[in-house]
Amino acid sequence: MSELLLRQKGRLRLMILWLLYQSPRRGIDIIDDIYKMTWGWWRPSPGSVYPLLNKMVEDGVVVKGEEDKYVITQKGIKELESIFPLNRRSNIEDAIEELEGLANFFNEAPREQVIQFKERIMSALNKIRKVVENA
């Protein structure tokens, strides 16, 4: 397994907390959203997500609510806040930092995966380039 995937697996708890901070989700929604967040490069298995969700319920950072959706608790929000501030508003500087992080991510990603998604990546870059050029 690649180092990139191992790092992502180590961040699964944080990713789940972040997703639940945004809105309540079912376990399958969490799996699908992580797949989307990683541009299709990682889909955590149900065998890793559901036991972790059960542990997170035991830890009191999430609760299982209506329609089997998991909801973050105040304790979960505090855990997130210990890692990064949640009260920051999104702005251009935040977006630039995220773009720089994505550039590092793509630099570390296996070349064959980058090639597989090259057209989509180039399309997104071209959209950003047009906005910046017209600014």
C-alpha cells in the first residue's frame, strides 16, 4: 500500500469529524464523500469506517441520530478545534493555501493516477487560470 494511502487512513477520524461538522451523514455517505474528497484515489472500506464510527460514539464525539445519520457532538467539535480553528471564514487566502496543498498532494501522487485524471485536472486549472487572468 502506498505511503499516500497510509497517511489518509491515519487521518480517517479527522476526515469523518470534518464531514460531520458540515452536516449529519450515514456511514455510506461518509465513505462516498471521502472518495470524492480524494478525487477517487481512496475509498475507505466499510470495515474501517463503521468500527471507527462505533468507537467515536463510545468516545462521545459523535452520536447516531435520525435515519441512521451520525451527528458530531460538542466534544467532537472541540477535538476538531484542537487541530485547526473552525471559526475562520473562507477567503481567498484560505483558497490559495488549499491550492498549494493540492499541488503538494498531486506532486506526491503516483504518476499513473495523475495521468488517469489529467483531463479533469487540466480543466479545473484552466477555469482558475481564466478567473485570475480576468481579475
